[in-house]
Amino acid sequence: MTDDLAAGRLVRPFGLAMDVELAYYVVCLEPAADQPRIKAFRDWVITQAVARQPA
């Protein structure tokens, strides 16, 4: 992630940063949250995150 920030592929939207071991965020405008394609992506991210949790 640090390389992506340095290269400009990712941007930090706020000055606040926290180091965490694992985190996933799906961010969108609230009116778009229930659109089928947004919901499908959000559900897929959650499924992938759960599948990759350490046992």
C-alpha cells in the first residue's frame, strides 16, 4: 500500500491514518449503496474477507 500511495495510485482522503493488521472498506455515496452492482461488489468483498480469515 505504501508504494501505491507514493505512486499516486491510492490517495489518503484524510490526514488521519491508523495502522491496523487487517481492514477492508467499501466506500460509496449513500444513495448508491443499494444499487445492485454496488451491493454485489460489497457482498463479494465480505465473502472474500471472511474466506481469508486466519483459522
